[in-house]
Amino acid sequence: MKQEELKKLMDSGESETVEFKTSFDKEVVETSGAFANTKGGVLLIGASDRGEIKGIRIGKETLKDWANQISQSTEPRVIPEIELGEVDGKSLVIIRIKEFPIKPVAVRGRYFRRVGNSNRIMGMQEIAQMHFHSAGMSWDKLPARDASIDDIDLDKVKRYIKRANEASRRKIEDDEKPLQVLEKLELIKEGQPTWAAILLFRKDPQRFLSQGVIHCGRFKEETIVIDDRMIEGTIIEQVDEAMDFIRKNINVQFVMTGRPAREQIWDYPLEALREALINAVCHRDYTIPSNTDVRIYDDKLIVWSPGGLPFGITIEDLYKPHSSVLRNKGIGGIFYDMGWIEQWGSGIDKMRNTCTKAGIPEPQFEEYQGFRVIFRKDVYTEEYLRNLGLNERQIRAVMYVKEKGKITNEEYKSLNEVKRRLASYELNELTEKGVTERIGKVGKGTHYRLRKSVLNGHNAH
């Protein structure tokens, strides 16, 4: 590696694919395994974790010994590429690790993956998921234990065929029988339904997989439940019924547009909520004994699903163009055929753009004991405002503006029982922090309202 390339690598700092170490130790071997299990990477031996070049003196035999230690400590064996480099007259050892084609790679019986600039031990769920992904397999395309052809509801399969033909995603001939179609899609294997077939087309899927349900709740507070429903049936039916529950428990306004039909404006755009539900039931990990959850509060709506993001996708990736990575290929294929999902990972953008167009904050995506999407009516929650460094008077003023639409200096004085000078200073600070905008220059007509552009910014989360 040329000196210019090395300097550039040093300047970039530690990351998902770069690690600095002052000396060779067991952590170097663990990082090698983590790189092999993730996207590959480069270790620079002879540099501190702050990127300070310490230098290192070793011979060729030592390089061979290090390569052997990495190879002999990993299973399957990782073969590193090792070379000497130099920056500012000081020697560094460069260890390159390629992403391994067959995963996961173990390091002395333990499995690591790279998360940010650190290594994380993988649990059994992650290990199984990585193995399936690496082998091009999918859990939902395995035969469902104790299930038989008789468990398939042929009418449900026929409805899918009708939808697929209407969506023009898959042409299914009229003379093709439902079971033949499922065999062609590999949802029936050797005469036995797969887990995908059970979840999609069985009369009573929960008999085989009790966690394959959506639990919906409307909460006044965290411990006060106003409405509660466990939605069963096939996952296709669950999406439609969960949307019914949501429509029942969020607000809608009817706006006169001059056209024959009035326009309906919901708390959250229904298209975005449906997309979140479809993603949840399509991408969740069905081997985890937990339900998919929909939780509706006064100021937010949360869709949570068991299991983190599908292997190979990070939260950061969601905000960039990314390919669709299907955890459940059987379910994903059927949803695609019906026009419910796209193959190229466009669902996240659809949710974000639909919310922006509706004038509410973009949804928030989090890995939280699984994966969740948080929709908010507005960004100006007390928690968000405190994180901006606002005091209680300013927060009270923002809540006042949310209710009344605007606030004047006089109203701020009266609301908080302060003098005019302090009111002016704190109102100006709200404007400087991008929470409000000032309307009018001087005089009685001057007032402050919430700055709409913040509502749609990604940094508003």
C-alpha cells in the first residue's frame, strides 16, 4: 500500500472496515473474524486507536506467524493478506481481511461481527440468520413441521393468484391449480407446506406458529390501555385487519376541496402506516416467540417487529439507496407478486416521502429489542425540546404555540411571568435554534410561530 493511501486510511479513523492496534494480540484475531463476517476490512498494526503512528519493528517470520495465528484460530480458516507499510519513516503492518463467502466464521468457538468501530459477539439468532443468508437460504422456505397439504386453504391461494395477475407481477395461467402454483414457487416441497405457505395460506396459521400474529393496542398512557386486539389469521389478512384497527384509533379530518368527495386527512398518512405493517410482517424473525406490535399513543404510533434488520443492512443504510434484503424470501415473493412490496428497497423512502408530503416528521427507524418504526404527529415533544437545551419557560411557550398557532412577546411575558427583556431574549433563542420563526419586524403585529421546515428534516428526530 502506498504511503498516500496509508495516510488517507489513517486520517479516516477507525470504522466498520478499519481498525488500529499498537501491537498484535487476541483482539486482532477477533477483529479478523468480525471483518470476515461483515464487509471485510483492514487492520493497521503500529498505530494507536486515535490514529497516532507509533511504528513497529518485526521480521518476515513474525508476519508469517501472525498469518498462521489468524488462520489457525478461525473456522472456516481465514487467510489474511499481510504486508509492511511506512508512514513518516515509521513502519506499520497492514493486515487485509476479505469478507468470507461462507458465514459465519468462528474465532476459537465464538462468533463476532463488526458494528461501527467495534466487535460484537453474536447470539444464536444472529448466527443462524447469518448462516441462512450466506447459504442463500430462508427459514420460511423450510418445511413446516407436522403440517400437511390438507392444511392449505385453496381459496386463499386462489385469491393470491387473482391479485398477482391483477398486479401483472406474475402471470399465472387459468389452468394452473393452486397446489401446482405453490410447488412452482417452492412453497410446497416434497409434498409438505413450508412455513411461508402456512403463514400465508393456512386456515389457522397460529396452530403451528402462535407468535405469527399482530398485537394492536391504543394507549392513553403506557399503563392505560383504551383498546386492545390480537389479530390472527394469515399474515395477508392481518395487515388489512390491523389497518382497520389503526383507522378506528387515530383521528381523521374532512376537508372541503371543491370536488364531489371530501378529502380525508389522518393523523398519519395511511399509505406510510400500511408500508410499515407490510415491512414488519414480511421482514420479522418468526423464530422469535414474540408478536408483531402496533402501539398507538396520543402523540405517536409505533410498529415493532421481532428481530433486528435483515442481515447486511444497518440503520444508516436505510437513509441511502439500498437493495432489498429479504429475511423471508417465500413471504417476500408473494408480497411482491401482489404489488405489496418492491424488490429494490423503496419502502423506507415511500414512508419518509409520504410523511413529509403530509407535513409531519419523517418516521424514526430504530433497532430496539427488534426493529421499530416510530411515527410522530409533530417533532415538538417535550423530550425533543429539552434535548435542544430549552428551559421550562421556552418549552411551555412551544406547547402554547402548538395549541394557539402563535405567541407574542406580551403573551410570553404573561404565560411565564417574566419581564419583557427576558421574554424577548428567550423568544429570540427559540428562533436561533430553529424552533420558531419571527413574523413581522417591530410593533404589535410581531409574533412567533413554529418553523415548518424543521418538521420535515431528518435532524428533527
